[in-house]
Amino acid sequence: MYQLKRALLAGIFTGIFTVGSALPVLAQQAPAPQKTCANPNALGVSRVVEIDTTGGPGFGFQHYKSYDFLEAKEVVLTFDDGPQKFHTEAVLAALAEQCTKAIFFSIGKMALGYPEILRKVAAEGHTIGTHTWSHANLRKKKTEAEAVDEIERGMSAVKRAVGGPIAPFFRFPELADSPETIKHLQDRNVAMFSTDIDSFDFKFRSSEHTVKAVIDRLGKLGKGIVLMHDIQPSTAKAIPALLVALKQGGYKIVQMKPKAPLQTLPEFDTAIESSVKGLSSAANERPTSSVVRTVSEPGVSKLGGEPPAAQMIPAPTAAQPDTPAAGKAETANDQRQRTWFWQK
Ligand SMILES: [Zn+2]
């Protein structure tokens, strides 16, 4: 009896909390079994929260002030705009070294460009959300249909790249939401993410600045959802030091997971599927980096904002091995890949 009681108590204190329509509701689930961590001083994951995305809750006090679910010193790490060769993998390696987890908000085009990297993100147990098809500012779209297309095409592409379930978690490019797009995501039961702590890593592009910006802001707020970009080389370089600084500062990492996976819409799945047809059978069987070359084919390209073929991400070659290399000097080609989707 005593053992049972102790087990129940342990279950309650380490269990998954549900945040969403009601908050925070204790769910009757056992914690997911954790792989043993080889690093005795790892930052780790202090708890997992499960999000009921029904009705499209918003997180991150910069825009959405409904769900104050983080305790003092609790931090959620998020990375936008990837996956990207070298940098996403360096971020993954740093997170693995500290046995900790994050949310990756992936762009549809990038996901089809580097599906193998995104699958690694998924395999390592991180949460994968989406960030539109081409990183378009949805407030600048002329029609609601165009904005919805960006959102849905991104979701279908990311799911296609992962080849498995992804989270109904979404972040607006440039955090630019609108009443129409919010309504759409609410109707789709997709959670929206703003931020509490914007690292502005894309502006300063300095690893020292990124670590200092996040730690300073956390010192003031005491907790929060941190926004960074795994496509930035300076961020990839900053993460090992940032994770050590978080541990030293007594911060704890919370992982956010969805209660149920994202349901993509069949017409957008079909559009993405048709965009990868006509490739070699091997590529068609599983998306590879060369998939991006066909994205300008009819059915996708007419939806606007496609960069010319010369700026498409080329398939990896022997000269560009898919190995983590934080801080590695970028070639002109890497630079083009890293920034290609901004060049419109
Ligand atoms: Zn972004």
C-alpha cells in the first residue's frame, strides 16, 4: 500500500501537465521514459508539459497573455527557420550533450530541402512545429486565401519531410499575426507561439551577444519562452555556452509537446506530393535535399514568392558533407543556402 501510494505521488509530481482550454490540468499520464544521460552535469529536461491545442491557444507573453504556465526559473527553448545544414546539426549536438529538448519551428521549403536533418530533429525527441511555407509575412498577403496557403502548405511540407507526426504548433514569421490568420489557426486547433525572450540573434549574429542577451533578459523576467534561429551560425556556436550558463543560473528546461498530432489538410498534402513527383524514384521514395529543385514546378510556384532556380538549395555533394560543424567557415554556397529564402 505504501509503495503504491508513493508511486502515485511520484506519478503526480513527475507527471505531464496539460495546458490549453483549462490550465493547468493534471493529466493522468506517466512521464515518458527518458534515455539515460551520459553527462552527469547535464541541464536535462525538468518537466514535460502537454498542450491541448483545441481552439488554438497562444503562448509567449509578447503577444498572447493567456497561459502563464511556467514556474520561476523555467525556460522553453525554441528555434525557428530551419532546418539548415551544419547549423541545425550543431544545435542538435549541443542539445544532446546536455540531454535537453527544444521546439523547432520549421519552414516548409527548408524542410523539403533538408528532410534528413529534420528527421534527425524528430528522432532525437524534439518537438517540431511549423513556420509557414516560405517565411512570408502573412500580414502583407493580399488575401486571406494566400495567407492560409502559406500556413497550410508549410504544415504539409514539414510533415512530408519528417515522415511522421508533427505538433500542431505554429509561429508567425516576424511574429506578424492578424485577426484572420489567428481565426484560421484557432479553427484548425493549432497552438500559436510568440515569445517571452527574443534573442535577436539574427540581428547581432554574435554568439557572445546571443548568450548575454538571453541570460540578461531571463535575469529580469525569471522565466520564459526563448526565441532563437537554428539557421544562424552564431546561434549554433552560442548554444553550448548558453546551455551551460542556463544550468549555472539554476534555470530548468520545460519541453512542450502536443496532446495530439497535427492533422494536415489533404489538398495541401496532395500539392506537396505532386511537387516532389517526377524526381528519381529514390528521391520520391523519401524526400532528399534535391527535392527542393522541383519546388518551382507548377502547383507550387504559382503561389508566389518563389526564388529563381539558381537560388534553390542544391543537393549535398561530397564537398559539403552533412556533418555538424559549428563555427565552420561558410563557403559562398553555404551562405547562399542559409539566406536564400530571404532573397525574393
Ligand atoms: Zn522566422
